[in-house]
Amino acid sequence: MNARILPTIRWPYTGQRGITGLETAIVLIAFVVVSSVFAFATLSVGMFASDKSREVHMVGLENTRTSLELKGSIIGKANAFGVTGVLTELKFNVSQAAGGFEVDLTPGTLIIKYTDKRQSKVFGSSSGIKVAGIGGSDSDNLLERNETYEVRMVNLDVTGSGDNSLTYPVGVNETFTLEVIPTEGSVLMLERTTPIYMDQFNFLN
């Protein structure tokens, strides 16, 4: 080829620039930084959600964990012998369940709901509930470990339309339910049936 015509040939890629290694590194670093930010945000949201789930789980456990445990029988006291007798009092003992926590048994703080086929009544004051520590228990109405308290529902034969009294007296062969409701922990459910013949004291097992 004639050397005199070489300068007249134009290279088609004159003036085009390629991507240098430095520019590539900057782009990659930008991608890494943005990805890290998004990853951190995602992890933070996930950890927050996990903490909230754990809190809800713990609250659920506290609310469902039983705090009260029945000790012995429920004793029903009647006003007369035979088929005409009705209950005047229900008495039972409670203690702290294994793994439970302290329970305030003060009437009004502790509520007992009585239910049978004819009525559903709430007992929540000292006129309807009496509480006393027995054995080595103290008298602060706070059920603690190794303590036992006697709970009595009184004046059941004195009927009325309001709370802390029954609308209908409880006679023979009648099934009823007691819901012992503390401020914390689950409800203690007790279901019993009165005998077909009343004695002065009836052990309802």
C-alpha cells in the first residue's frame, strides 16, 4: 500500500471512550451500598416483627397460665334435709397452681360467676363472697406459694334480682357451673351437681 494515502484513511471508532476499571468499581460500590441499605432495612423490620411476636406470645402465656387450683371438694351447705332442702352456702379451697403467680382473692377483685339452666349471676363483693386463709396462710387475701384459702359463696338462699344473690335457689339434682375469675391468669372452671337428697353438708365431687 502506498504510504502517501495512509493518512487519508479514517478509523471508524475515533473519539469513542470505553468504560474504565475505575468507573466499573464506582458502579459496583454503589450497587453494594444500596443493597446493604435495603438489606439492613429488611433485617430491622424482621427483627422488630419478631420482637413484637415474642411479646404477644408471652402475654398470651401469662393470660392462659392457670393461677388457681382447687384443693379438695366443693362443700354445699343446705337449709334442710331431704328433697326440699336448698343450698345456703358453697365452700371450697384454692391454692396456687404449679408455675402460677400470686392472686388477689379480695372480693371484688376476685369474681365468681354462677350459672345453671335457669340463671347466670355474678358474685363480686363481700356480701356474696367470703375469703379466709387457712393453715399457715396469712390474712392479706393474697394467695401466695404454699398457701391455701377458703372461698365461700354465702346467702345463696336469699334470692334477688341483682348481683351477689341468686334469682332462684339451688335445690336437689341440679347441675351448676362456677367460674372463678382472677384479675390475672386463666379462669378456674368448676362444674358440680347437687345430690338427690340434701344433707346439712354435701360433698360435691
